[in-house]
Amino acid sequence: MSGVNRLFFGVLSLVIGVTVALVGPIGFVGMMAPHMCRLAFGSDNRVLAPVSFMVGGAFLALCDTLARSILSPAEMPVGIITALLGGPFFLWLLVKTHGAGRL
């Protein structure tokens, strides 16, 4: 990976991190759902867009239910659940796509 690519990767990672920090779990799920759906349903955008909407909503509802159930009667922030599931997913996707030794 060239120096420009590493710089671009670093800057883009910071921009995404700031976006998720400001927008919260909704933005994170909005980035994660299309990737999950692309793996399961292929890359045809006519199918991918509506399926991503539905999967993203269902995923966030599931995470919210889990967050409300784990520490009942207290509530855990839903962002913790989405981060615990989404972080490893994106790392797996990165390693699978680019290989562990190429970063």
C-alpha cells in the first residue's frame, strides 16, 4: 500500500469515526447494513437498497431490545451493542477483503 493510500485510509477512518461519534448508532448501522446485505444478497442495487433499509431497521430494533434486556431495569446505550457487533464485523470485512498482511 503506497503512502498516499495509507494517508487516505487514515483520514477516511478519522472522518468516519467523527461521523459515528456525532450521529451515533444510526449512522453506524447505516454504514454496516449495506455491507452485510451485499454479502448475503449480492450487489444488485435494485435489491440491495430496499433490503438494506429493512435489515438496518431490524438490526437496530434487535440491538435496542438487547440493550434494554441485558441490564433490566436499567438501560444500556444501544450504541454499545452496535459497536460490539459492528466493530468486529468491519475488522473481519477489512481482513477478508484486503488480506491481513496488505495493510
